[in-house]
Amino acid sequence: MENKLYESYLELCGKIANLDKEKKELAIEITSKMEDEELTTVKGDSGIITLAERTSYKYTEEVDNKNTELKELKKVEESTGVAEKKVTKYLRATVK
């Protein structure tokens, strides 16, 4: 690839992917340590780490069926042009 701009972007994507992997590994270790020590917040010179929670729900079959119906209605509106289409452009990079 001749253009340095593109190559720089791909290099940066590779570095971010490696850092993301390292970050996930550290997050598992830190989460375990904070749970063991019953900590919710850790303050350091570089910032604060908070052990947060996210709640999710498992719905009844009735609600799941209505959700399926809604998805089908959305597909109909999309295919008939009733639903307003919005296209967002973004970059996707595949790093070696």
C-alpha cells in the first residue's frame, strides 16, 4: 500500500486491538480482586476504577412473542419503504 495515511491508520488499528486485548485481561483480574476485597472504587494517580453493574432481564414468552411480532413489522416497513432509512458511513479495517 503506497499511501502512508492508510498504512498509519491500519497500524494504529493493530495497536488498539492489542491494547484492547491487554485491557480485557487486566479487567478480569481487577474485577476478581475488587470483588475479593469488597471494593467498588479504586482511586489512583491516573484516575478512578469503579466496579459497576448492568442489569438485564429475561422476559416471559408472551413478551418475547410480541417482540418477534414487532421485529417482523419492522421488516415489512423496511421492505416497503415506509420506514425511513438512515445510512451511516464508517471505516472498517482488517489488520493482519
